[in-house]
Amino acid sequence: MLAAIAGPTPMWYATRASGETALVLLSASVILGILTASRQSRPDWPRFAVQSLHRNLSLLVVVFLALHIVTSIIDPFGKLTVLDAVVPFVATYRPLWLGLGVVSIELLVAITATSLLRHHLRWRAWRAIHLLAYASWPIAVVHGIGTGTDTKSWWALLLVTACVASVVGAFAWRLIHAGPQFAWPRYGALAISIATAGGLVAWVVSGPLQPGWAKSAGTPAGLLAGARTGATDPKTLAALPSGLNDRLNGTLVQSPAQVTATMTDTRDPTLRVVVTANTDGSGTVVVSRSGVIVCNSAATIGNTSATAQCGAVIVTVQLSSGAGGAGGSLGGTLTTRPATG
């Protein structure tokens, strides 16, 4: 119930969808740029058609990036500001990985602006700026992996893998068919590209796919909900005994970023239990007696339960089946057992 209600907000879906779509379109634009640079064409697919499609895709990327930025700011989860969207590495939410996204977007804006002004620029100047696309694309890939909350999803991994494989494959094809001149530099660039792709895979496996990445990536402690496990005095925590099996009554309240269940022990009315489930799947259990906190710990959130360790005991809050929805009455049970039992 808690995990189901504390789902992502509509803005979160819009942010992720626009970001993933922008990555696919950017990858396609880079591939078309590589094909255009090869100066090869076919009767049924002339070079001017490839150039036109490349240009239109680039403009479409900008549209989806604008949507990505706007929805990221509107979504209350990350608490991002307009400043975070234009100045790299100043955000409080995953600053490094979010900052890379800002850098990538600004590079793309420079590329798009100079493309629109191409007839007013010298060819070499335009060409030098346009090559920044090759830098903006890998930066965008790393940003998406490092910042995305759905990086571990099979579909997200498949999408990123397809984009990377397609761009690296197109680049390799371009180097191999570029002619006999500068053979060693070309094959050196090919080797570096393949090694970089391998390094990306190694980083994803050892970093974003590992437990605890949200914290190490720079997610604020308030969003992690429970990073302060054990912050209360151990003597105070001991005030919560094992062996409890008490009924709870309370309410469930939903906000854009979390769902909070606030309940009172029916056997001991001085005992109050607050369970918080966040949109990223994390949560906390806070237990207080007569207004004094005796437990404030990170929790494992299930559909109808929350489990946390409070000092020497394991606390489980089980919501009653058929309990009211968000904003309604709620029932449940509070059970405790020894942490070593």
C-alpha cells in the first residue's frame, strides 16, 4: 500500500520520458552527422535528405530537452531551481551528474545556434563548434545514467546500450571506410572509442547498478529518508522493548514527494509511529513515546509494511488489509523482535 501510493509524480514521468527521448534523438542525430560527414549517398537516399533529417532531428532534440528542463524544475521531488538548470554543478541534488547534463545541454544550444547562423559564420569556425556534438553526446549519456532514478530498470539499460552501440558502431564504420590516409590515427581513435565504451560498462556495473548509488551520487539526506540511522541516543532506543504486537490506528497522507502514515498504539496511547515512504522507494520509521523520539531509522518499504532496526530491536509496521487510502483512516500493527533473533 505504501509503496504503491508513494509512486512517482506525473512530472517525474514527464522528466524521465523527455530525457530518454532526447537521448534517443540525440544519438540518431549524431549517427546522421557521421553519415553526412562520410559524404556518401545512395540514389534512394540522397545526401541532402540525410542532412535535412539530421538538422530537423537536432531541432527536435532541443524541444525535448526544453521539456526535460521545465518538468525537472516543476517536479518538487529534486527541488531544482532555474539556476540549477543553467549553472553546472551547483544543484543540491546529485550535483556532479546533474551538472554534466547542464554542460551537455549548453553545448547542444551552442551547436544549434551556430547551425542556424551557419551562413553568417566562416566554415572552419562553424565546423569547430559543430564538432562539440561529439562531446555533448557522451556527457549526456553519463548524465542520464548517473542522475536517472530508473537506471537499474531493464528497459533503461537496454535503451542506453542500444544508443551507445549504435553511435560507436557508426563511428567505427566511419573510421574504417575513411580511406587509406592517416591509417594509424584512425585506428587509434577506433581503439580509444571501444576502450571508452568498455570503461562506461565497467563504471555502470561498479557504480550506478550497485546498492547505495543514490547516496554516493549526491542525493540529499532528506530525500534518502533515514540516512541518520542511529542518530538518537542508544539508551533512549532501548526504551522500545522487543515482543510488542500492538494494534495501531491513524491516517495516511500523500504529498507529491512522499506518503506518510501517522498512527497511535491502541494499547499504549503515548506511543506514536510515523512511517514515511518516498517516491524513490526509500523510507523511515519514527517511533516516539510521550513526544520523545525512541527510534528514527531507515526503513525497508513494502506494499503493506515497513521494517527498520531501532537499536537492539527490529520494528515492523504492518498495515491492515483494506485500510483507507491517502487522506483516510488507517489501521495496522506494530511488532518488535530482537535484532539478533
